[in-house]
Amino acid sequence: MLMAEQFALELRSVSRSFGAIHALRDVSFSIRAGEVMALMGENGAGKSTAVRIMSGFDTGYNGEVLRNGTVVRFRSPADAERQGVAIAQQELSQVATLSIAENIFLGNSRQPTWSTISAM
């Protein structure tokens, strides 16, 4: 018997509104471990909102987030990070005196280890 494919991270039927504005409406997608994924769309399409929900920055949504096949409800970015979910913020400016790895982890509460960096 085949088991359903388990994804590292999933959004299932996720919706998020800000007053009368529907940022996300019934959005679903899955990410496999090690997979590179791009969210593309016009300004205001809900890309940042989806990422904020997946990483615990936004908790006021409807629907489900799953981590390794289990429904989770991240209460904060730190909660998501403890469960292995974090985002690298897109910033227009980096600190020129820091390495690439240091810039990626800038502001991250957890200091990177060499095993974390080599996995990147």
C-alpha cells in the first residue's frame, strides 16, 4: 500500500483577509524537502502574506499549515524556527563587512553552525 507523499511544508486552503481586502483566498501548495520554489505574482498578489504565514509572522489566517505531514500552528517566528522553518528576508542592502552566511543569518536569534552553513 502506498502512503500519501509527505511534504516538508504545505499550505492547505489558506485564506487571509485584512478587513475587506482578501490577501489570500483558498491557497494551497506543497514544498518537498530540498526543493527550490519560487512564489511569483504581481504586487499585492499575496506572496509575502503566504511566506509570513508559513514562517510564523502572521497567525490570523484560516486553513492549515503542515510541517512533515502534521498540522501546525506557529505562534511566532521563533516557534516556526524551532520546528525547522525560517525565511531569509529579501533586503535591498546587506552589511558589506559581513560574509554571505552572516548576512543571511543577520537578525536570526539562532547562530549558524558550520553544518547549517554547509547544508546551504
